[in-house]
Amino acid sequence: MQIIGDFMWNNQVKIILKTELVRKGITHSRLSELMLKKGIEETKSSIDSKISRGTFSAAFFIQSLTVIGCKSIEIDQFENDLYLIAEKPATYKVNK
């Protein structure tokens, strides 16, 4: 059950980051440029991979939010509308 729980948390963080990028109108390519200006070396490809997988470090999450100018996030706002801006989660069958 831990794997399913981790997937759900990783997916929520992924959605929060993607939502903030959409709100700010920032592409992965632009995020890479903004990070480089702050001395953080991330390519568009590495950003694509990290966000697609939804498995990235807390440091990457905070770096991304900081360079796009996000001053705060309200976690509560994502409880009801997590999927309005970002992708809907995939549904998986769990074999017993």
C-alpha cells in the first residue's frame, strides 16, 4: 500500500507545480532559462522528465516555485480542484 500512497503524494506535488507553471504562463523551456539565471543547471529535457514522472526532490520543487515568482501556495485550494488545470490522474487496477 505504501507505493500507492507515495504515488498519490507525488502526483499531488506534480499537479501543484504544473498548476503554478500554467498560472504564470511558464513553459518548461522558460523554467530552464529562469533556473540558469539563478545558477541552477536544469535542461528542458531534465525538467520534462522530472515533472512527467512526478518524482523530483523538494529542492527542485522549491527552486521551481521560487524562480517563477511564486511567493506562496495554499495547499487547501488544491484539495477540491487538483485536476482543474493539470492532468487528471490515471486509474490503475491493483492486483492482489
